[in-house]
Amino acid sequence: MGNQQDDNLLKEDIKSELQGRADLHTHSQASDGMQPPAENVRIAYTKGLSAVAITDHDTVSGVAEAIEEGLKLGITVVPGVEISTRAEGKEIHVLGYYVDFEQERFLSRLAAQRDTRAARNEAIIAKLRGLGIEITLEQVIANLGRELKPDESVGRPHIADELVRLGVVADMRAAFDQYLADGAAAYVSPPRITPEEACTWILEAGGTPVLAHPGIYGDDELVRRIIARSSLGGIEAYHSDHGPEDEARYESMAEEFGLLVTGGSDFHGARQGVIFHGDLGSVSVPVAVLEQLRNRAEGNRK
């Protein structure tokens, strides 16, 4: 009984700490997350967050469902997206906040991005089969446990799941380290738009573009060049894969370039009992950042 009370008290403490805060980077089943978009919102609400963003890869198909759930629960849902780009040989992700998720031009552009992702997935599968691994894309999709909607896409975590299921690797981390991460045996990087183009798409959809998890790229000079030649409005200084030194460095970079500072967990859910990147709410920023993002988006529309 005492342990249960302690757990409840701990949960209440966490909730109180997260009031007035927002997790601005979460993924749902619309891309490579594990939960339906509405479940991300329910988790955020349960943890005491005041706001949560849905930022799926190259799709906004989960946003409407999340907003509807947010209205029921009284929690703010930020419409977002995470666009895959390439710069100087590296895959770079650009987050977009307060985009018009019904704009036809934007939806068409994202559909083209998903076509590129689908071609990449086929190439990854071909490489894996060339390495003697009996895997098919049909297997990967079948083992999602649900029907894949037309505007949803398969991501590398789904392929990693299948590698674990087949017994090729022990866990998700091993799947990425050995086969799917940049430089690994089955890594494929197709031609993509540039970060500058992604920023333009987001701006033209009425949103604010933000550079995602810069610490992951391992090249701050590249980050600086991307900032200098693009119309970014912010930088994600706080992320599950950033340490305190990274946070301080990117806060300073944001100040230097006049960018907003954002942050989020990059929550994908748990696979094989392991949470990919970070748990929802484990990284957050004050909700005041939402107003800053909205103001910048509104300023871009004028």
C-alpha cells in the first residue's frame, strides 16, 4: 500500500512540474510512432502537460485527430510536421509548427516526400536481402498490426521492429547500429529537398520552421551554414539526445542568430519495452514558446 501511495505522489509531483509546459516533438502511428495521435494527447494530459505537438515525418494526417482529442481534454495541440531533408551529405530534419494542415499545396508536397521515403524503404529492404536477411516490405507492413492508411508511411523503426522479430538483432538500438543508421550496412539516403526548401514549404503553409535536434548531426559548422542560408525561425536546443552542454551551446547559437528556442522528447513510444529517444514529457519547454511560434508564423503571413 505504501509503495502505491509513493507512486501516486511521484506521479502528482511530475504532473505539477509539467503544468505550463509543452512537449513540442512527438510522433504517432501516422509515421513511425507506436500510438494513435489521440493517445499521444491523452498521455500528455495524464502527465500534466499543458500542450503537445504532433510532428510526424512528412505527414500531417494525425493532426486533426489529435486536435479533436485536445479539445475534449482541454489540452492545447500544436499542429506540426517533421520534414526530411539533406544537406552536404547528411540527413537533416526540419520541424514545422502551426502549419496549415489542410493546405492542398503543402499536402501535395508532403505526398511527394512520402514517395521518396517509400523508394528508400524498398532500397533498404533490397540491401538487407543482399546481406542474406529474409525480409520483405510486405512482412514489415503486415506486422504493424493495423492497416496502413494512404497518407501514412513506413519508417526505419518499423523495419528495425521486423529485424528484431526475425531474430536478426536483439533490439532496436542494435538494428540501427548494425543496419539502419547513417553509415551502417543497409543505410540508404535518397535524394531529398534541402533544409532551405523545407523552410520555404513551411513558411508558405503559414508555419514556423525549426531545425530539429542539431546535436544529432555531429557538425555544428554545418548547422551554422544551414541557419545562415535558410529562413529558420527556431532551433530545437532541448531534445532527448542532447546533454546539458549541447543545450547550452544551441541556446547560445539561437541567441546569436535571433532564433526561438524549442524542445521536445521526440517520443515514438516503446518498442520491445524500450522507449525510442525519450518518454513523452521528458523534455519540454514553457508554453510561452507557443505564443512565440504563433507570432512568428503570423508575422510570416503578412
